Amino acid sequence: MTEQLPQPQAEVQALTRLAGDEFVGAVDGIAAIHRAISDRVFAAVRTGVGVAADPVKVVHDAITDSVYAVVGGTGFVVGEVASAVQVPGVPAPSRTVWGAGVLAALQGLIGDALEDQAPILASPMTIRVDGVPVPPEQLPAHVTVPTSRLVVLVHGLVETEHAWGLGGRPAYGELLEEDLGYTPVYVRYNTGLHISENAAQLAALLDRLVAHWPLPVHEICLIGHSMGGLVARGACHLADRQDAQWVRAVRQVVCLGSPHLGAPLEQIAHYAAAAFDLLPETRPLGALLRRRSAGIRDLRQGSLVDEDWRDLDADALRARAVQEVPLLAHADHYFVTATITRSPRHPVGRIVGDGLVLGGSGSGRGRTRRIALDGVNGLHVPSANHFSLLNHEAVYRALRGWLSSAPRRAARVDTLWP
């Protein structure tokens, strides 16, 4: 039905219906916690007063069940009614900055489930120009002066392409276009999908883009923030195995705060979900944590390929081995890390990192795993958080230096095209 509606109305109705469903789910979860706690309390009372407590429990359960049923039913009705209301003149949320941010948060949290529940809210990876999706074949028409150098910017979890303009400052893409002649390409994607799925979509998108670009593409630089860096690495790996044309033009891959070895918050959530399952009072919280998306789960160890998750139990406590994905042999790879402390050696900086990613994971150096990132190709930003790396003066200075210097591994231009 939603496919026949105008895009704005379809998105608004899907969002309101989803809000109603989530409200009902929240009420059910609270009711389950309430019932588990009351059962434990009445069991304790029964040991003291005997069967005299049973009538009271029956009355209590009947009242509370009816209250939660009314509240949940009201939420369902409100959601259904609101989803049917037509609001003319309202733009599609996905094409506004704030609406896109709401959708990005939803996709990051439950984006894999949205593909089945509300596909209108889980759009595939697209190139965006001013918030509007543009097919790769049509992007040259939206570029004033196409060049043979592309910089592709891939945002991170629960973000959109608008995140690169953090603080209202010019984004890296615009600055690199002005200073070095790169044509910026911004993508938006459903961060709740597996990283390997988004990597495949990025590879296919770039394949179409390069094939229809009006000039031979001699240089491609991929810049990824957080999860975006992992998606970029996964796309390069997949394209390299397939001998795709576009990957031969990749000269630099830059990862800003990317958890190559995993993110601690996802690791904590993984074990917390199992711990909450131990008690009936906290079991609904465990179910809530287990709803986190496939994309978030992949951040546990930095999984980049399908083999890391296919046919495996996502909730298994035993840490599974992940496939180590090699870096492109013909490209230079750079990484940027940050700590909220001035010194990366500060105890708080070591434990917290940039707030979401630790320095060792961002640089690909761990006790048991190591990504072949060259230490001289790294930058550490002190007194900064994870999102500061989206738009930071020191990061841009490094980017400009990395992209303007002579490539370490010279590539013959005539090998890029048949």
C-alpha cells in the first residue's frame, strides 16, 4: 500500500505506525517487569501468611493486566489513527536534515528489521545531493565541473551525509574540492544492515558511478567515519576480489575513528543481554538489547565479511574468530584516533578512548590482532570525542597533506581503463 502513496505521506505514516508499535512493545516490556517483580514479592509474602495472599495476588494481577492492556491498546489505536492522517505540504522526512537524523537513528538501532517491517524507512545505499537521492548515472549532471579525482565520504553508525557538516563548518568534501580539485561524493546508507552488506552496496554503487562518469577516474579517495571506514575497507576488499574497475583507481583509504578491532560498548551490550536473561525481572531488558541491529553487532569485533555472521548464532557468548581482511596493496591507508583526554596515555584516555572507540582499535593494534596500518600514516587528535573527527581542523590539515603528497605506490594511469 505504501508504495502507492507519495513519498512524504508514505514515510510519515510508516514512522507514526512504527512509533505506535514501539509504544505498545514498551508497555508490554514494562508489564512483564512489573509482573516478575510482583510475583517475587507475593511469593515472599506467601511464605509468611500462607494461602491468604493468593486472593490479593489474583486481584492485583487482574487490575494491573487490565491497566497495561488499556494503555497498550490506546497506544496502538493512536498509532493507527495517526498513521492514516494525511498532512499535505510536509516534505519527506528523509529529505530534511532532522528527519534524516531520526531515520538514521532508527536504522542504526533496528535497520535490519525495518527492511521487513517498514521498507520505506530502510532505503538502500544512495548518493545524496542536498538530501535528495541521485542515481550514480545522473550525478555528473549535479556537478558543476566533474574531475578525474573523486573523494567518497561514508558516514558512520546512526549518521547521515549531513553529519560531515558538524558545527556548521564546510565539510571535508567541499574543502578538498576547493583546495585539491576533488569531486566530493556523499553516500547515505542503512547502518543497521551488516557491514558486509553495506560494503557490497558501496562497491556496486561505485562501479556504476565510475562506469558512467564523463571523465576517466584516475584517483579515488575513500574517507569513512567510524563504521564508514569499515564499510569502505569491506567494499575495497570485495571489489579487489572481483577485479572491479573502480577499485584500481583507489589511491587512499582514510578511516576516522573506525573500530577495526571492535567497539567496547557493543561488547558490553553483548554480555549484558545474556546477564539480563538470568532473572525474570530483567529478562525484558535482555530482549531489548538483543534487538540491536546486525550493523551494531558487527562492531563487536569489526566484522567485514559475510562469513563472520552467516549461519552463526549472533547471541553466542563465546567469541568467534573473524576473518582478517587485508588492505589494498596498491593504496595508502590512513587512520585517525582521538581521546577525550589531552594525552592518549592518560588512564582515562586508555579506558574511554574517544568515548566510543579505543585508540588501539582505531589504529588496528591489539594484543591478539593487528591490522597492517602503517604507524606513520596515523594521526591522534587529543581532547576530542568520536564525533569531533567528522569535522575537525587538525583532521582536515592531515587529509590535505595526505592527498596532496606524491603517492608512495605509483600506479600507471593506463592500467585503470581498458
